[in-house]
Amino acid sequence: MADHSQKLIIITAPSGAGKTSVTKYLLEKISQIAFSVSATTRKARSNEINGVDYYFIGEEEFHKKIRENDFIEWEMVYEGKYYGTFKSELKRIWKAGKIPLLDIDVKGAIHVHEQFDNNCLTLFIEPPSIEELKRRLESRGTESLENIQTRLNKAVFELSFKHQFNKIVINDDLQVACKESEAVVKEFLGLK
Ligand code: 5GP
């Protein structure tokens, strides 16, 4: 069982809102937190490392882990692509004396928040507009046109849940969004 009296931080956003950049910034700036590595059945991108960015596993193994109740949450984030957070990953980080930082999708974030309640800080990174989100996803160059459209449709849906989170950070200017997120996380951890 994961220990629900322990703290954790969740950062969520529609794909392309700048969540990964904010996550990296927070991990560099705040030594008390550590990245929670999720499991996924999607293929690794060329710059990704197994065990660092994700635990890349097959669908069969993913389903076995679901049956064995090894996930704190899991979602089919995109058609046929599963993502989930292992309970053992959170335990590993707490054991190292750190607070896990989860970069997960909106539905997953809501599920974890329900379980951890006040011990959990949830940040929602909001893109300035859907047009800007489209531009960012296109310039990233890692997704097909079809994938971009799927992600945009999902973004519109996800934006409707933003008020369920502790803090909404609008990523108009990345530097400002990073600083704002840093202040909220430090306050939650009693670091200032
Ligand atoms: P990507 O394929 O671009 O790495 O991630 C797609 C989406 O899946 C992102 O919104 C990311 O935050 C989310 N994601 C990553 N890991 C998890 C997880 O463990 N659980 C859930 N629910 N979503 C995740």
C-alpha cells in the first residue's frame, strides 16, 4: 500500500502546455522533490531513456500490473496507450526522504488527489490558448498530424476540469510560470 499520510505533488496540463519544462525547472530548483517515473505502453521517443523518462513496458505486462494492484492510478491516456504510476515508485522516493513529483494527465491527477486529499498539491498548467497549444505541438516535431489533433481535442476536454486543482498557472511566459510554480511548491513544503 502507498502511504497516504505522505506528501506528494502533481503537475498536470493538456499535452504541449509546458508541463515538462515546468517539471524540469522544479526538479532543478527544489532538491527535496524527485520525479516519479511512470510506466507506459507507448514507444520510447528517440531521446527517451527507459527507467528515467518512463518504464517502457508491453501491454501484457501493464495488464498484469493492473491485476496485481500495483498502480496508484492508471489511464488509457490516448487510444490504446496506457500510462500509470506504480505504488512502488512513490515508496522508493519517500524512502529516499524525498517528495514525489508526478507529471500525469488530468484524469489521473484527479484520481490521485482524491486519495491523498490535503497531503497532495495539484498544479494545473494552462496554455494561453488552443491556437498557441497547436503551434507548440507542431513546432515540437515529435507528433504526427493525427496525434496533434487527438491531443488538441483532449486539451479542450481537460481544460474544463482546471478548477478542480489547487493552483492554475497560465503558461504565457515560461519563466514566469516556472517561478510561480516554484513559489507554490515551496509554500506547500514549508520551505519559505
Ligand atoms: P507523453 O506521451 O507526451 O509522454 O505523455 C502523454 C500524457 O500522459 C501526458 O499528459 C503525461 O502527463 C501523461 N502521463 C504520464 N505518465 C502518466 C501516468 O502515470 N498516469 C497518467 N494518468 N498519465 C500520465
